[in-house]
Amino acid sequence: MRDEPNLDDNERTMYRRPSIKSNFKSAIATLRNKLGRSILTHASFEGRVVFGPVPSRRLGYSLGINNVKCKICTYDCVYCQAGQTTCRSTCADCCLSPYELHSLVKETIEQLQNKKTHIDYISFIPNGEPTLDSNLSKEIAVLREFGYNIAVFTNSSLLWNDTVRENLLFADYVSVKVDTVNEATWERLNRPHSRLRFGRILEGIREFADLFQGVLTTETMLIKNFNDSLEEVGEVGEYLNTVRRKVSYFTIPTRPPVEQYAVPPETGKLEELAGFIKRTIPQSEMLCCPESGDFIAAGTMEEGLEGILAVHPMREDAVEKLVRSKGGSKDNLEDMIRIGLIHKVVYKGDCFYVGNH
């Protein structure tokens, strides 16, 4: 053994500490790398957890995080673009380890940076309700390392819960859903879990808005014969004017909904509503056009496309452009359809590709 210098006990401890610290950090790095490799080769995670980035009408290019188990949600909205809810629940679950998510995002960002692909946000926008993930705040914390703003899109049904509110306080941007303030309409439109109480949800949104220091926006989906009357929208506006928010967005379905009858208001009605909203709801905006911009995918064409389509149906021309950018062809799409990964649907005269859940 090599002799140490002639030091007293305190100095000897200080002399050894750097090597101990260095060895510890090295061991942790090795463990994380092994964990990352293990996760990235696990079939259940391929292309499903991290997707995009996808173009967003509000956030630019957003790297999506699908952080809940497939189609677990507190709602089963008639207009949902991610398909029917397979498990309606209000119980939080550990859907994904924060370290698993960190490894997956790190791998994706490295691939995108090598291609000089721009990202504006990392967004939790799964095919279920993101606040059902009990690790949400920890996942947001570990993703801070990458230096991007973090957004969460929630249906707001659990904001009455103190833990859920606290988890969301870690985000930079939170979008909350307010489709209606009429309980009967809420039952028909959002088809909530039986344990939820509508009045408490509306109170929870206000309470969260008063606490949150980031950017808070609201979203209202307008559906024909559900919530498209002036009376319904007027009541929504009265409520929104009591909520501390940056902007309220009013949208219509632009992609295939779970129920074929969930369609936008007629053109004349939509124009009437747009004028009414502009006059009566300050800080409001209508979003009636599909997003513009190219979809991007890290990894293989199949993984990237399947990950996006699990959450976000895409128009045929956008899919074909993405496939070409990855060196694929229509034959690859047909193979994915044949083995049951994706399928095609027609909505309002346009052809869309949709993920199989």
C-alpha cells in the first residue's frame, strides 16, 4: 500500500474525502447508466412515454410526456382524441419512476440535439389524466436538469386535492379544463367518475389559481348541442372572470373524437360564439384551426410514430411527411396497420392515422 503523507487525523480525513466522494459519484453514474440501458430496452417503454416534439398552437414545439398507464382517467369525455377511457379512476398511482423518465428524456433529447431539433417545452400531455401520477412533482423536478420550461395539461378534476395542487406547483405552465359550469352538461360531456363532485372541482380550480406562480390557462372545448349555447358560454365566462389566469382558450374538435356525434358547432353558431366570447370574456382566444408545423420523432420511424399517435391523431399528409423524413415509405405504414399498431379513420372528410390503445 502506498504511504500517506505525515498528517494528523483531521488532515488525513480531508485527504481521503475526495477519493471517497469521487468513487461514490462514479458508482452512482454507473448505476444510472445501467438503469437507463435497462429501461430503454424494455418493450413496454419503446416510443410510448416520450414522443415528438409535436407542434403546439400555444407552446411552439413541445416534447410530449405520456406519464400514465394507457387511458386511465377521471373522465371519459365524448370528444377525447385518445380513445375511450379503459379505466375511470380517481386513485393516484406510481405510473413511472422519475429516474426511468429522466433516462428516457435524456436519450430522446440527445438524439434531437444531434439533429439540431428545437424544443420549446416539455409537456405532460398523456392519453389519460397526468395528475393521477403520484410521482408527478418528482418527475418535473428531475426534468429541470434539461433546462426547458415544463407544462402540464390537466382536466382539473382533482384540483380539490391538496397533494395534486402541490404537485402542479412545480410546473411552469398549467392548462386546466373548464368545459362547462353546468353540472348536467358536465355529466353528459365529460362523463366523470361517480366519486367526483362538480362544485368542489370548480372551487379547486380557483384555489389552485390563487397559489400558482407560473402561467395558468384554461381550455373550453365547444361541442354542438352540449355547451354551445350563449347561455352556457356566458356562464362559463362569468366563472372564468373569477379565476386568476393568463388566457382562456376556446377550442373545437379538429381530430377524430371517441364519439362520432361530438362535433363542432355549425359555422354560423361558431362565429356568433366567437364574437360573444371576445366581448364578454377578457383575455380569451378562439383556437379553431389545426396546429401548423411538422411533426418530429426521435428514434426509429415506427417508435416515433406510434408514440405520437397514442396521444395525438395525425392527418394523413402529416404522417406521410414524418415517415419520409425518417427514410420510410407507405409500405411501412401498411405494415404497422397490418400488425395492429395503428389504424386509419375518416373525420369531417379528412383521413387521419390513430394509435391502437
